Amino acid sequence: MLALGTPWGLARHRRVWTTFWLILITTGLSIFSLCPGIDAAAADGTVDIYLVIAPSVATGTCLFITAISILKPWGLTRRGRRLRFSASSAKSVDARSPRQTA
């Protein structure tokens, strides 16, 4: 949610966009896959293997998301390249210096 209100945005880098969607999908699937298993385990008093598989897959996905966040693979999205190009062309040359200023 913080990325939506900042100048950096949410969809400028592929890794951020991928992380966002993976978190949403993992959270949704974990909730919907665990609810029936927890209800059945509470009613029967037995533990099913699905109560182990869903959290294991979610943990693996979270580790992958952490690796993406640390390694920062891939590059900018099409929108990010366009915004970077427009920001670099908008920089002006200072009257006292021949170099571009920030």
C-alpha cells in the first residue's frame, strides 16, 4: 500500500510486481486451503496431511519472495522505463555548470 502513494510506485520494477502478486496469491490460497482442513480436524480430532502441505508451500513461497527482494533480479517494467526516461529528459542544465543537475 505504501508503494501506491510514493513517486517510486508499485509497478516500476518487475520484482516488486511479482512479489506483490505472489503475496496475494499465497495468502489467498493458504487461507482457502487451510479452512476446510482445520474444520475437519476440529470435528474429527485427527490431523490431515493438508494441514502440513499448505503452510510448507506458503513458507517456500515466502522464502522465494525474500530471495527476490534481496537479489533484485530482472529490470524495470515498460512503465518504469518510460518514467525513468521522462525523468532523465526533464533534468535541466544549470546556468553555472555544463553538467545536468538533479
